[in-house]
Amino acid sequence: MDRPDRARHRACLGRSFPHDVAGLRRDRRAPPDSLAGHRSPGKPFYGGPPDPRPGADDSRARWKSARHRATGPGRALVTVGDTGPRAGGPRTVDPHCEHPGGEPVVADDGLAAAFQLSLSGAGIPPAPARAHLGTLGPSRRGLHRAHKPQRRCRDSGPLRERAPQPAPLQRDPAAGPVGGLFRPRRKPPARRHRRADRLWNHLSRCRRHGTPGRRPDAPEPLRRSPGRPTRLSRRLSRPLAPDSRMNLVDLQPGRPIPEPRTRPPAPMLPIALGMMAGILIDAHIQMPIALSAAVVVAWAAAMIQTRGRLHAGWAALGVAAAGMGAARHALAERWLPPDHVARFLSHSTDSTERLEAPIVKVRGQIITPPVTREPDPAVRRPYPVAPRTTFVLEVRAMVGDDEIPMSGRVAVLARTPKLGLRVGDIVEVTGRLAAPSPPRNPGEMDWAAHQRRSGIRATLRTDHGESIRAIDATDAGGWRRLIADARTRLRGYLIEPGFEDDDPGAGVLSAMVLGERSAVSRAMNEAFLRTGNAHLLAASGMQVAWLALVGWIIARAAGIHYRLTALFVAALIVSYVLLTEPQPSILRAGIVGVVACGAAFFRGRYGSMNALAVSVVIVLLIRPGDLFSAGFQLTYLATLGLLHFCPRVAEAISEALGRLNLYRAARAFGAAPYGLRLIEADRPEAGKSAMALRWAGVGAAQLFALSLAEWLLTAPLGCYFFGAFMPWGWLGTFVASAIALPATWIGYLSVLAGLLLPSSGVVFGPPARVSIDLLTGCVERLAQLPGSVVDGRAPSLAWVVACYGALAVWCYRPKWIAARRRHGFKIIALVLVLWWLVPPRWVRADRGALCVWMLAVGNGTGTVIELPDGQTIIYDFGTRSGFDAGPVAENFLRYRGIRRVDAVFVSHTDFDHFSAIEHLAHRVQIGRVLVNDHFEHFAADEPAARAFLEGIRARGIPVETIHAPAMRNEYEPVRLEVLWPPSSRRQTFFADNDASTVLRLSFEGRSVLLPGDIAEAGIAGLLSGADEAAAIASRPAGKEANLLLHADVLALPHHGSVVPNTKEFIEAVNPGAAIRSTARRRSAGAGGVEELVLPRAYFSTADDGCILVRIKNGELVVIPALPKE
């Protein structure tokens, strides 16, 4: 059986492709106005061969008559095969055909109308129909009725002479090589094709003899049980692969109709899924390594037992991969060598036993580029902050009286800049060695876990850059130095011709071309994040794909053999990955590219899912902790969207536009550029500019579908990880990607030309500068759109899983969402949206309880009060430490679901009590700000406090003045008392600390006292005021009079500082628990305040983190908000 017949027979088993004859060549024997003249060489249009059975002459006559009429002017005989559940085989359609009763015949999906309109120019046909053209036959269900005509033509004439058969298929030599860029030459028919031939012969015998595949003289076959399916029936009922259809590219002029494609195998997919499952299991239950090894051994035994059973074998392979993933994660997280730097750290969980970080001197090699960052000028600070230098050090020894060998990686932070350092330098660093700090407040990112998963187990901090000393060593540099020098040289070719060193656009271009994400400024990175274009700043598959394409074209144009070309392109990809920063996106793209080159080298079949699974396995073997990082999850999710979700979105858009009669746009989203030319075949030949516009339209449509698909896929994960949702992310990606693509091309050309001719930068520098300025300007404009970033509502993990489950069903199982079930899926989507719209405050608010949160903000104060009725009050929020307290407050409020703060009390004019308030005013709604009447007096001499008041009033937030004594009744049932200071008309103060606002909150017989920074004079005034109040009430002064200051919980005044009357004040308040907000640990000395508090409970934010005070049903609880490790 020759290849055309075999293709037809396989097509009869159900393969089909969208109808389009743009690639069919014109037959010169046909009239000029005949559509039959457009045919594939050697491929006649017909609906099926004549029925060879005796007594079928009438059927044959009708078939030949219909075929003869199809060759008339403007007509074509097309067989439309319905692959649905009620398919009855192909139908020969013609606009002039009728039912026996005279009713006109409507072609399936408008196919016949498509051919008529394509010649008359009367309109544009709807979306591509599913049809069988040429030698393609019926579906599986219509196989036995394949050649029975189902419509009677009114002008059917007598039997005419059969038209001559066309010549055998001849390929046009000018059509070019068969296949794509990486497609090898066509192989002999595979074994599955021979099975198809045997199946065709079997069914043909069934039809000839009238018995199920048995000749009259054949012996009686063995009978199977009626309920057990045969292998043949299982094969026939198996669904076709989504990519088994032929497309327009396959029907190019001069090319034979290719063999139907099937889904490429992905043997690495169960291994990748098993590894991810094993890592997740080990991260939660910490499996012993011996147990993981036993799982792998059990898999080996299971594979022997399940040999020959495919599904059981895949399951055993997945279980073994899970054991391997669990063992790898355990080795990375819990097994450390004896000389590892983490073993020199204190791991005591008791805050009373924690020691101050020791000062050590270590020697090691710099393995990451040292980065010096300027402080953010938009953040107000109490004192100037110098630029900081950070890098990662591979430790080799601890230097002292005796040199101690040491291994591991530490993150070095110098609070003053240190210039002149390079990757590969051997340095000695003197500083404080400590473990990475865990999160101190709810809602903070766990940077300690992030660094631990990256292999960093310790930090080394130094206050002076001079504490880092480079030493001469014979082994300095190495391969890391070579890579760093190459990266610096390429960056010079890319940046120097058109940018300044401090230009933000230079960092953007360097990140897009060379993958240097650390070169992007903080403001520009924020703008790209707000517009949903952060992926453009990460080296990923786009860069690798263009590099591979350019390398392949150059090598093949030079006449290099395809095997050597594959090796050359793989070397280019590996070199590029080494030059970029090691991020999950570039590692994934590099591994996938190398796998594709391997497929081209071995002339194998490339499978995208298998290559993606290989990259997952390799990345997790190197760094298993990357599975929990947002970058890893987003890059693989975006890749799956590009491969599977984007075509589904484009198809949905095409169907929607077709229903709106926008057929041209529908075909553009359907990715049928050849079809645009077919529809206008009767019009004058379009010029190059018109064709370029059509191709540009198709490209824009596909880019829009891709932007929408990526936005839909990454939105749930962005809400979960970052608590932010970008409503205009799809628009930002669509606009910015169209500009970023040519900018990346120019960058690549600039680097390549610089390698060949360094002076070529004068040619490529200006275009690169213009394109990057256009991109950054567009991103900045998009970031200023109203509602560019809204609250992501911090959804639960269950919501994220439900969202991706629904998207997976919509993408991979569209038949589950048939017409009868479509409304059910819409209801599910609506439920998910409504679930996300539920305010988190409804779930996380502790109704009926008074919660006072004292956050850890270093040398400062940050108190958030949640009232039983849902209102929120802030009492001071700021810090004097070297970080911005605004994000701390923002993350905590997002964690608690708080979007409105009803009142903010600012006690006095010290910077560490209000530095975060103005930042919060940009993020949440603030009802009013309350200050005492001494605040304005002291703010006149404090520029920071004066700027704070001006900024608050400029945003339209009312500022209210209060003084003591006062009772605030608007917060019932909580009793809020203002105890200090008195009005400025009655008393003045020399220090602003003594004029701090003192509040007492009382609820259900329990109370909390917030004294601010009152010092000796303020404490004395409070004590004397209590005595005077007792005298007025005719009660004896002394211990009973001090009940007017009593509180169950006391926030120690002035961050725990001790003044002469501090002890008397503590005894007057007589709290059950005292809380100190400070950055000073117990190990460094508590300054004597802890001795004054004992034997009462004592908490410190430096050691215990955020402290929660909760009063509900008369019960008082004071605990750290986060559990200790």
C-alpha cells in the first residue's frame, strides 16, 4: 500500500484537519474559473471511492454524477465528516443539492457556502469548519457508511464516463525541504501505522463478507466474555490527541499531505510530578532519609513486578521519584557537613538564652557580583544613610589565633560602600555572624526560609567597608572570574554606546538581554511590577529562543551539518545561561533548549512537555527548595500557559468574534494567515504592504491572546504570594511586549556586532536608547492608570487550588464543559470570583474581642488596636532603625484584612513614632489623625514632624487636637481614656517625650496602658494627678489611689528606659505583664527594667517579635503572635 492510500486509511480512523485549501496547487487542466483547478498534485477531490460491492451501481452512479458536477465552474465536491457522537460519515455537499422532498441542503458549518463566497467575493465565511478534503475519509463511527450518499441531486444524470485519474504525487523541488527547522527527514511508517493498515483490511473484509472479519471458509474464532473490552475496542475508543489535526502549514504548495501527528511521549512527566510531591511531603512531615531510600528500593521491586503493565509501571515510577525528591530535600535542608558555618551558630529557641552575635573574621571567595545600592530617596529617615554593599561569600576558614576550616555560604552586608570588589576575589571579612532573621511580624515574608532554600545559612554584617579586605591568592578568580569578566565586557558593548551608568534604562536593557535583574533600579522594578511586566526583566525562553534561532540560521547558512549545528546551538545556550544570573526562568529555558538540540542531533521527536519535565527534574535536583519560590512556580506556570492555555484562549476569542460576525478578526485569532489569502482569491493580487499588514494583524491577535492567557494564569498566584492584583496586567503585557521584542532584538544585535566590531556601538546605540526610552515611558504611564494595583485580598491556598483546577478543566477537558454543562461551569467561575471578592476582614476579624498588636519595628513603636465592633485604631507607628517601617505596617494590615483605619493617635513628635503613617496614608484609608495640643508647638522645631503634618493635611485627612483628661465614647463598648498630657494652656514641657499622649483601653474589666515616651516629668505628673484625683474623691492617697493608673498590661514607657521614678510608676500601674518595644536583646542587657518588672511576665519585641494582647469574655491572653522556631 503506497503512502497516499495509507494516509487516507489512517484518516478514515478519525483524523481530520480544519478546512482550507490555500496550499492546494492549481490544476492546469481545469477551467480558469473552476475551484476544482485548485487541487493538491495527484490528489482528486472526492468523498470516497466507488463501492466495490456487487449491486451498488446506483450508488456509484450518483457518486460519479456528483463528482462530475463538482468540477464545474465555481464548484467543488467536499466531504464533511462529523466526528461527534452521532456522526454518520462524510456527506457530499453542494449548494444545488436537495432533500428528496425538495428542501435545500445546508452545508455543514457553512463549508459549501465558504467555497462559493470565496470565489464570488460576496463575503467572509465563518470560523474554519471541520472537513475532510482530498484523500481524507470518514470518522470511525461512520466507517461502514462512508460511501453511501445521503443527498439526492435534482440534476443527477445517467452514468457517465469516469474522469481520468491524476498522475502520481510529485513533489515540487522548489518547495524547499519537508519539515520545520528542527524536523528530521521523514521516517518509514511506524509500527502503529502498520496496525492501522491491518485494521483497515480487517474492516474491509467485514464489509465484503458481511461477517465480523471472518471469511466463509475461516474457522470459528474464539469468543470473549461480553463484558470485557478487547484491545481493538479500547484503541478505537481512545480519544485523539489535541495536536493530531493537520493545519494549514502542512498543506503548503508542492508538499504531500503529511501523516497525522500524535501526542509526543513524555516519560519524564511522572518523574517530575513525583519529585515535586516528594519534596512537598518531606517539607511538611520531614521524612527520614532511610525511609526515602526504602521507597526507591520498593520502586525497583515494583517495576520488576509490573513489567508489561503500563499504568502500574508509571505509578511505580512516580512513587520512586517521590522518594528521590524527599531524600534530596532532606539532604539539602537537614544534612550539613561537620564544618558547615551553620554549626557555629546558636540555635537556642529560648529567648533568655540567646546570645549576641559574635564578632568573627572569616576568609572566603566572592561568588556573586557585589552590588552597592543607594538608599531610597522617597523614604524619610531620621539621619543620612550611606549606600550598602552586599554579596554572597563562599566561606573557607575562620581566621584567628588558629585557623579553623569552615564551609558553606554567608550573605555579607556592609553598611558603608566597598568598591573594587569582583567575583572570584579572596577576601577576609570581619563582622557579626548570625543566623538569618525569621519573620518578626505577621504578614512578613520569611527571608530566612528563602535564604535557606538558596543555600545561605548565615549572615555576616559589618558597619564599615574597611572591614572587608581583599588578599592576594594564587587561586583567586577561576571560572567565576572568567564569567564575570565576560559579562562585564558584554554589558559594555550593550550599554556604553547609548546610556549613562546611572540611567534606569541601562539596567532595564541589561536585564532584558543579559539577565542582570539586580541592575534594575527599585523605582523601575516597582513600575514593571505594577503593570504586570516583571517577566520582561527576567531572562527566559524568549531570549534563549532567539539566540538558538540566530545560531541555527547562521550555522546552516554556512553549510554546517545539522548535527554539528545542534551542538553549536547547545553550546551557545549553555554559555548564555552561565552568563546570566541563576534564576529559575533562565535555567528552565536553557534546559529546554538543550533538550531540543539533543532531539535534533539524534533525529528524534521533540516533546515540549517532556523537555519541561526534564528541566523540572534538573532544577529540583540542584536546588529542591526552589519548588516553594514564587519565581519557580510563575515561570513554569507561564510556560504551560504558552503551550496549552494560550491556544485555548485564542480559540475562545475566535468563537466569540465569529458569533459577532467579525470573521476576519476571528480568523486572525484562529491563526489562519493563509486563509486570509484564500478568501480573497478572486480579488486582485494583494501587494507586499497589504500582506505585511495582514501578518501584523495576525501577530497582534496572537500576542493579545498570549497576554490575556498569561494574565489569567498568573493572577491567582500573584494574589496569593504578593497580595496584589493588577486589573490592567493584560493590557500592560500586550503593549509592553510589542515594544520589548524589537528592543531585545536591537540589544542582541548590539552585543553580536560589538563582538565582531567594537566600534559598531555607534550604530546600534541610538536605536537601543530610543526603544528602551519608549518602553520605560510606556510602563510608567501604564503604572499611573487608576486601579493599576488593587488589594489582592490575600486569598487562601484552597481558593488558589480551586482556581487552577477550574482552569485546568477548561483547558484540558473542554468536553466536560459541553453545552448541557456549560452553565454549571459558569456558576463555578462565578463562585470563585465571589469567593475572592469576600473581604478577608469578614473571615479574619476576631469579633467580640479587643486585640492589641505590638509589632516589632526595632527602635520604635508600632501598635495596632482592633476593637470588638471591627474598628481599627493605630497608636504610633515608626522606627529609628535603618529600615522603612511603612511596608511592615502595610503587610500586617493586609494580613489582617484591614483596609480602613478609623483613627491614628500620634503621641509626640519623635520620628520613631510616626515615620510609617504617611506611607500608610497612600495604601489604606485613614479616617483622622489625633495629636495633643503640644504637638504643634514642638513640630515647629522638628522639620520631620512639620513635614508629616503637611503631608497628612495635603491628602485631605483631618487632624484633630486632644488633651487630657478626656473620654472617647465613639469606641464603645471599649472605654478609651486620654490620661496625659493636660492642655498646653495649663502646663508646658521642655521635652517632647514628657508631652506624650497616654491612653488606657478598658474592656470587660481588663485594661491596657499605652504611655508613649513619657520620661521623669511625665511620670511624675501622672503620679501626682492620681493622688490629686484620690484626694478629690475623699479617698486616702497611696496604694489605693494608684488604682486610677492600674492596668493589666503595660507597654513600658520610652522603650523600657529607666528613670528615677520608673519603679514607682510600675508599682502604681501594677500590671500582670509588661511589654518592651525595642531593638535591644536581653543578651545585650535590659538596662535594669527587667529587674523592675519581675516577677511579672516580661516580653520584648527584640526577642519575641510581635506581641498580641487579647481580651475576650473577661479573659486576658498575652502571647507572641508568631510561634518560635
